[in-house]
Amino acid sequence: MTRPRVSAHALVLGLLALGCGGESAGGPAIAELQTTVADLAGHTTNAYCTVLPVLLGSRVRVEMDVAGEFSMLLEGDNDLVVLSFDGVRDAAELGLAIEAETLRSTYSESIDVTTSKDRRFVVRLASGCDP
């Protein structure tokens, strides 16, 4: 019985295809944080998508101005994202830290914010970003 001849080129391509067929390259999955801000009437004023870096030592820093009323600062790396507020009451108490692993699963949280001008907003945080 004769075996079919396979060129070295075809063999290498086949092995590469097998190696690329998996869902992951062995590293951590992408972690995304969707940040949406709405006024009390439900009108969305701002929506942001932040993708945390995957590489060790990489950082992301996003400053978000919300309708000229207050600002949010989001800083993160491949393990953790920290959200802080400026121009709101009780800013130190509202800040939070979210582990990247939490963002890789289902995460959702809402924060009521009152600005220093007495305007109220709801900040919604969720894992994953809308397309």
C-alpha cells in the first residue's frame, strides 16, 4: 500500500493550523469595563468602553468628563482597575477597585452620584462592552 506524499510545506501549514485552532493563546482573556452615565431622567450622557491591558507592566488611564458636571478617572493594569471621582460629594467613599478576573465574568454595579452642584447621576458599570 502506498502512502500519500505530503510536502514539508503542507505539513508545516497543517501543524500551524492545529496550534491556532484553540480559543486562547494561553494568556488571560480580555477584561472590559463598560461605564455608562445617565441623569435621573434616564438620558445617557456618556458611555465608555475600557479594555484592560493583557501584558504585564502595561497600564491604561482614562479621564472621563461627564457633561461638564464631574469627572471620573479610571486606571488599570492586567490585574485591577480603580475608579475614582472628582467634583462629587463623598468622592473618597464612591471610589472602587475591581479585579480584572471579576470583569472576565458577569459583573454589574450602579453608583448614585451627587455633584457639588446638587445634580444627580447614575454611573452604571458592567463587564464587557456593547459593540
